[in-house]
Amino acid sequence: MADGTRARRGQPESGVQAVTASHPRRLSRELDGRPAAPVRIVHLGCGSFFRSHQGWYTEHAPDAAEWGIAAFAGRSGATTGALAAQGGVYTLVERAAEGDRREVVSSVVAVSTGLDDWRHWFALPDLAVVTVTVTEAGYRRNLDGGLDRTDAEVEADIAALREAGTLAPVTSAPGKLALGLMVARDHHASGIAVVTCDNLPGNGVMLARILRELALAVDPGLAAWLESDVSFVTTVVDRITPRTTSQDVLDLRVLGVEDEAAVVAEPYVEWVLCGEFPRGRPAWEDVGARFVADIVPWEQRKLRLLNGAHSLMAYAAPLRGHETVAEAIADPEVRRWVDQWWDDAERHLPLSHAEMSEYRSALVERFSNPRIRHLLAQIAADGSHKIPIRVLPSLHADLTEGRVPEGTVRILAAWVCHLRGHGAPVVDVARADLMALASGELDAAVGRVLSSLVLHDQHVHDLVVRLARELAESAPGARLG
């Protein structure tokens, strides 16, 4: 499971490869053989994507021995427990169409779900970077993009921070970040860079706004300190990382390693960053990360072409009996829908046609990888946060030009079908409200769903109804009303 990373760090080959299949051993830092790097990065969110992306980049940086990551999980779970028991080390399986490549990643050096550990990490004198992956819904935004003050957990966190300060028992992601930064301020740790790694446009600016609004409600002095002493970095991240299955764990066991925290990902990986790191950072650029002055072109390309196509397939392809992205893109009709959406979206992207064509070809190759079992049901979650970001900007641009784009509107029609119980189960923070809006007679249901998106165009409404009925014909036995 070794690769060139150990040689770059000057570390000896670990004992992992010497373990036989007949005597599998639990992966651990001791078994791996590399010492833990000092904690200089704190991460909020301990899911698979963080481990396949930020964990991987830090692992492969030439100065990785100086940059350990302490990872905080929102809740206890089997994977979190296994990762903690293993001292943070885990297996990353790069799954290409022609076969697997395995390596042990050791950049995560501490794992916890306890707020006392969270406070301890932010008090460390060498802390320089805070990274975040909490999904779109985790930022607790309102429709205007600011902090949702109607969220009960957010309000409870504000009250707790006012009363108890750095001892507050916070529960939301904004509350935890505010708590940690309060600790850092008390320890005079100015210059920390907060790096958001979720699929949201302007994610660094967005998080800065949310935390400043929360800080203003708690302590105006904290808000002023955030403004002057904390850097917020905007990023574009990309690596398809499906859920690890029991078979993936069994495959490693057969090879001699017990690893309940293993991660599977495609070979492709991308990271584009825009912002300052006053206290330093790993040399991620040596691993291919790109640091740019204007992130908007890269952001829009990824959110609309990759993520938008994912949403289209997640809601439309299950109506044709597909469960994974690879199955969906292999269906000529679904591929036609994806190409039509890409044609619509490309009209409003600030990059050359040649670059767009190259990116689209690469996406088809990635989507077609039959050995990456990227479940459409996984992608379908939290559409109420994804649709406005991935689809609506392109739609509004076309409507402004007097165009009603069928490829774009089909995504809305497929989402309506999804909310009406067809395809993947609805998993959304607004599930009950959305399913109520989408129930009943189709024409009225479409009107209610579009109104929730602040869409009041009759041509769009009529096209959504027509396309929803056409999609229903792809699902034998489905009745949309």
C-alpha cells in the first residue's frame, strides 16, 4: 500500500505490506510506522471527501511532516471510532477503470467528537489553517445567504456563547467555528486562514458573512477581530468519492489489513484556492493545487458542468432504473440530457469553448468509470440547497435573454418527480415542506415548487409540467398526477 510519499518524507517502508491475508492486522499508526506530524491544521467534518481530498493533498505535500491535521467529527459513529482507534491513519483506494491503487494516508493525526479537544486544538500556538467540509446544509444559511436566525440550534448556540463564552456547549457548525475562533483570539492567534471546501459559490465569502453575523449577535468585539485578524479562503474542490462499502473493507481484509475507515475515490483530484494564508500552509501547489486571483471561472465551471450534471442524473436517471452515475451516463437518453444541459450551461461560462470541450470530455470519462459506484441516491440529498446554486443562475441568465432552455428546465422537472416520491428517497433538511409542496395535482404542485425557488415564469412552469410527464413515461407504473 505504499507509494512515493514515504520516500519523499524520508520514512522507512511501513510494516503494512508484510502482513499476510491469513493474519489481517488492524491498521494503526504503529503498524504504519510513521510518526504523527504536529497539529497545525484543524478540520471540521470528518467524512470521506475530506479524507480523499484535503487529507490526500496534505499527505503528498513535500513538507507534510510539518503539517498534521486534527479532525473533528460532528457526531460519533463507527467510521469516526475506527479512525480514532487507528491514530488517524487510513487506506485510500484510488479506483481507476483498469484497477485499484492503494496507499496509507497519515496526515490526520488526531480525531475527536469532544468539544474539549476542539478547544485544545484552537489554543495550540502553531495553529495556522482551519478547513471545513460540512455539506451545503451545514452552514445554516437563510434564503438570502446569511445566517439562519430561525434555526433553533443556531439560536441556542448564540445564547450559549453569550452566557458561557469559550465553555459554551455548541452544536451547529457555525457555532463550533465561532467557539474555536474565540479560543484562538484568547490565545492571540491572529492570522488563521479558514478554508471552506464545500460546493458553494463564493464559499469563503459566504462563511465569513455567516460567522460575522453570528459574532455580532454574541460579541461585536469578536466580529471586529474576525474582520481584521482572520483570513477566509474561497476554494473549488473536486474528487468523486463514493461511500465505502462493506465489500471495500472486505477486499482490504483479504489483502491483510483491517481498516474500517478506508476511503475509495477516483484518481482525478482538483483544488483551486483564492485567498491568503498569513501563518503559512502546506506546499499543496507541489501536488497540483492551483492558487488563483479570480476563482469565479473555475467555480462556475465545476458547479454547473459537474455538479449540475450530477443533480440531473440523480433525479432523472432513477426513473429509468439506474442506481449509479456510471449506469446513468451509459444510457444514451440520459447522456443526451446531460449534453443538452451542458450546452445550456456553457453559454454563460467565462471560459473558452476549447477548454469547456476538454472539461466535458474528461467528465464523461470520469462519470463512465464502471468501478466507481457513485450512488445517485447519495447525490440526490439536499436538493433544496443544491438546485439554487447549480441550476438557477444559468436558468436566470437564459430567461434574461428571452430563452427557456429545455436542458436546464429538465433538471427542475426531474426534481419535482423526485419530491413526489419517484426515484431516490427524499433526504433533505426541508423534506416535509418540499414533499407537501410537490403533492397533489401536478400542475398546481409545479407552481408551488417553483414559487419556493422564486420562479414565477409561466413558460418555465409549462415546460416543467411537460417534461415531468415525459420523465414519468421513463418509469413504468409511475403516476405523477
